[in-house]
Amino acid sequence: MTDVRVPAELEIKEVSRTFGTHTAIADITARIPADKVTCIVGPSGAGKTTLLRIISGLDKPTTGEVVFEGSPVDGVPDDLAMVFQDYSRSLFPWMRVGANIAFPLGHLPKGERREIVRESIEAVGLAGKERLYPWQMSGGMQQRVAIARALACRPHLLVMDEPYASVDAQTRAGLEDLLLQIQARLNITVLVVTHDIDESVYLADTIIVMSRAPSVVTEVIDVGLPRPRDQITTKQEPEFVRIRTRVLGLLRGVGQPAEDDVSAHA
């Protein structure tokens, strides 16, 4: 897949969101680097999904603003695509895989749609599965279809909200590797919300750690692990263990019982 584009840099500027008397996030300021993977972690109820909805233009901040590629976000940006945790609800069960992926491309000529669908399916390793229905596929394969549909939009920024929380550990590891391969191949900006500390360290170039509500940014951590990464060797590196320990310590430092609200694998 090729696309002429500008780097997708995103800035969050003093963003707060209140619901009545409850403040979900308070004065969040952060920068999402272009063409890198950024992960957001934090306790349950920290407002991570609220922040993601504001970034994606699905909700408006009470104060502050989000700037995407130089323009304030007001509605869903054309160059942004989102993958949700519940893939079963994001796919149309009555449509075959190819039709699901082509759904957001109805404005394009048929030949162009067909080529984009082919490229997107190949990018997620599902070539030859175009005629299947989602209900004929495993959970991991369905999530690959959801990712392929997002890629079909040719996004500059791919936003993912707990994308692998509903699959087993082995499938999750495969999907993590798939995401890294896609990001390296397409050189796009990726933003992932996750509860899994190991996942955040494995995937990210940058980790944003959020506090409990009213949430602020506790720390921004640069992950200097070399790429390409490997599920076994990367997770044994001293730097991986150091960063993992740092993130876990930050979450525990805000009164976060690690076993309750965040997954911290050995």
C-alpha cells in the first residue's frame, strides 16, 4: 500500500473533560510523535477511552484542544481510523470479509475499491479469505478484518482502544507482531490504549502513563528497545524489564493494585 501524505503528528493541549460534577481528565498535555507507536496506560476509570474519543473527534473536550496535522480536531478527521476492542460489533455479520473491508470506500470507483481491499487483506495476512463471513472466523481473524478495514481508509493515524483484550494470549501475541509489521511497512502513526504493561512496552516507542481520575499525565517514557522486536528475546532484555518495572511502579504509586486494574505479565 502506498500513499502520498504528511507525517501525522498529534498534540493534546491542556485537555479536560467533565461530566456534570465528575472530572474524568484534567489538563492533559502530550505529543504523539509522527510515524511512531505510542501507548497510553493507566488505571481503570482513568479516562483513557474518554481521551481517545476526544482525540478521534467523537467527543469534545470541556477545555483545551487536540491538534492533528496542524488543524484543531472538530469531528472525526479524514486521515484517522479507529479499531475498537469489540470487533464482533464493528463488523457486519451479514457481509463477507471483502464487503466489510470495502464498506467505508463506497465513494470510490469499483476498481479502486477492489485494489484497496486486496492490499488491506494482504497487509493483515488474510489473502484468500475474502469470501468468508465474520462468523466463520476465529476472534483473532475477525480482529484482523477490523484492522484491514481501518487500513483500507489509508489513515495517517491509526487509533486502537484495547484492541486485543478479547482474544487469548497466543492470538494476542500474534496480533501485536502483526501491528508492528504493519507500522513498519506503512510507516504510519499508531496510538494504542492498553491495560497490559508488557504489551505497552513491547509495542511502543513512547508510553504515556495516566493517573486515576481526575487524570493527568504522570510520566512520558521513551522506549529505546531496538526494532524489529521479538516476543521472546525482546521481553528478556534488561531494558524491557527496567521499563516494565517503571510503568508498574508508577501505576502502583497512584494507588493502583496491579492485579485488579492492569495486567502485568511476567
